[in-house]
Amino acid sequence: MSELTSLSIGDARDGLERRDFSAQDLTCAYLDAIEAGSHLNTFITNTPEKALADAQVSDKRIAAGEARPLEGIPLGVKDLFCTKGILTTAGSHILEGFEPVYESTVTSNLWADGAVCLGKLNLDEFAMGSSNETSYFGPVCNPWKVDGGSELVPGGSSGGSSAAVAAKLVAGATGTDTGGSIRQPAALTGTVGMKPTYGLCSRWGIVAFASSLDQAGPITKTVKDAALMLQSMAGFDPKDSTSINVPVADFAAGLGEGIKGLKIGIPAEYRVDGMPAEIERLWTEGKRWLEAAGATTVDISLPHTKYALPTYYIIAPAEASSNLARYDGVRYGLRVDGETIEEMYERTRAEGFGREVERRVLIGTYVLSAGYYDAYYLKAQKVRTLISNDFKSAFEQVDAILTPTTPSAAFPIGDKVSDPLEMYLNDIFTVPANLAGLPGISVPAGLDDQGLPLGLHVIAPALGEETLFRVAHVLEDCAGFTHAPKKWW
């Protein structure tokens, strides 16, 4: 039944409704695929018993004519979302043995809409990384590979989610995006990755990295699937003080409307030094596709874009330093005993955190310290406002913005891990949208010269998800991306 795992969420819903197969059939097909794909290391925790029990409930509801929006659809959950009674690690040793007594709002919404839980997906530790190599549970392998070449990274931090979707181990997956951690791995694995407007999805029950930047979103096979998943994930949550109290739109409703008459901005500042010719060609092709579909492209300027990456790598570590102070071995997770409580704190954190997390905590603590707060953190917040204002001015002229998603295709595991600055540059095109709190989506649009996937990136105004999905759907149609990784695992 391997053909079942090739179905999109939309097609799987239709097949379940027609009784072409059962939710248990669909779930079993994915469980078999997960077992066969264990080499990719996409899962930290498998939940086959729960998945089959969820599927059985879904079959009963479908038979009774009571199907919910995602009834019987098997999903994976990035292991940053707390799941009641299921190990939640954030990819870190310091949360060893932590089983939450509560469920995150986003996953609660998905289960309430009938989705089936396949398990928890691997990620960079505390979502800090661009390649899924910082996880305590080992790196995730990208299912895409050049013939005879090395194993590649799937991007990060949601690399387990993107790789699982690309390898057809899940129908869709949740991710989180702090500086591009949904969109960048989606581009590197030939999947669709969507980051909503900040506050559209509740952050309650998601292990915090940088609270003013983190946002949950879907990684899926198609643009329509992303719209369907977001429909269930989004919604106001009084438990999250940053949650936006607005009605959830029907994101999939306008996918067939086209984009005739829309204005699409092409920002000059995204043509960075050293951009590979194949990225430039794909961007130009994307511009032609949108023009052929009836949109008008407009050259725009986002003058403070060049400051986005350094601004992000001041603000995000500062917030991480504060958020990760709670992991001290006292209440939950790892504890390494010492002769004094201070020694216990030190030993627990030294053993519990990996090098990248330690690096960012130290950077964050430094920029928040006396004498440096004004020089670094406060200045970065001022620049963040300028970046946000650039987007506001641009969206007075255009309806959406088109950029590349990443500066390159997937690279070999271990290739950049020793050079943090080179690794951080992977987020150069995605970080600005996070700083401004805007929705963005990456759509697979072509292959590089080695046959690896590349993505195009669309940014829309705050709460402009409906426009974002319309533009992305047109790009998807025009690109006709039907490529898939050759199964080598």
C-alpha cells in the first residue's frame, strides 16, 4: 500500500470519504514507511499504538458521517511541541525523560480535527540550527542525494519534519520558524513550508527559543495541504498573550482565483554578493511565471535588509538566554548532582546543552549584560523596527514579495558545522520576515545543476495568508515540480 503514502492530504481526505481505504490502512502504510526509513533518523519518538488507536476512532467517525477536517490524516509533530504523556525533548539531552502533563494548543487543535499522531520528529537542539546537525539524537539525513555523493542535510531546525514529508513517512508535519526554520528546510527537501503571521498560531505548549520570533506552521507536500493544515493549527488562544484574536480564514478557498491584477515586489537587496547563477535563474523564472499569470512585478527596495541577519543573531540569542535559564535540573529533565546547588546547576547545564545552544546562550547573556545592553540589544531592536517599516512601505506598493528561499541547495552533513558564520548565512533570505512578523512560504520550484531541489519564497503583509497562498499556488502550478528523491535509504 505504498501508493497511499504518495497521496496529498487533500487526496487522502477524498479517498477516506469515498471509502477507497480506511484510516487504519493509511496509518499502517505510513508506519511501514517509517520503519523502512529509519536510516534517515527523522523520528525521535514513534507512537504506533497511539496512531492505530487514533485511526480506529477516525474510521468510526467516517462511517458515522461525522468526519472532521483532518479525519484520519497521519501527521508527524516536531519534538518542540509538548504532547501529553509523550516524551518531549526539543532535541536536547537536558529534557531527558520529560513527558508533559499537558498538550500544546496547536497539536490539540490538530487532534480535535481528527489528525492521527505518528510520533515526534527530530530537530536541531532547541530549534537552534540550520541543518539539523545539532540534535542530541544525531543528524537527520535528507532523502535527496546526488548519485554517488555524500548524505546531505535536510535544513533546520525543522529538518526532521521536512525530511519526513519528502520521504513520504508522514502526510504532513508541524514545524516552527524562528528565522527560517520551516521555509529553509522545505526548500532543501522539495517540500512546501509555510510560516504564518506572528501570533496566528498559539505558542502555548511549544518549547520556547526566541519568544518574539517563534511561530508554528506546516510542512507539506502541496500548497493546498499547507492551507488545510494551517486551517486547523491557527486560532486565538487566551493562554498565549501574543495570540491574535481574529477569525481564522478559509485559507484553501481562494487557491483557484489566480493572481491577475496583483503586484509582486522584487527586492533589489536580495541579490546578494556571491549568489549562485542557478538561484538567480530560478528567481527570474519565478518572476516570469507570475507575470504570465497576470500579475505585475515591481522593483522595490528594502534598504535595511543587509542588517537583518546580525540583528537576528543579537535578538534571538538574547531571548534564548532568558528562556533557557529555566533548565536547571530542579523540576524536570536531566539532573547531574553536585555538592552544592550551584554545582548541580553548572553540571546539569554543561552536560545537558550541546555546543550550539551553549554558544547562543553565551552570546545572548553577553548582549544583555550591563554595559552592552544599549550597544547591542537595544540597537538591534531599533534596527528591527526599521526593517519592519521597510516592509510596511513596500506593501503600500505591492501585494506580495518574491525572493529566493535559500542561497544554495542542500549541502553535505558536516560541511559547515565547524563554521557558525557560514551556517548562519543559510537564513539570509528568511530572517527578515520573522523580524517583521510577516507570513512567508517556500514552494519547490526547480532543481540545481546537481539535481537537488530549490525553492521560491513569497512574503505577504501581516494577516495576508490568503494572498500568500494564492501566489504560492500559482508558482506551484507553473513550476510543475513533480520530482522526488530516489529511494536509497
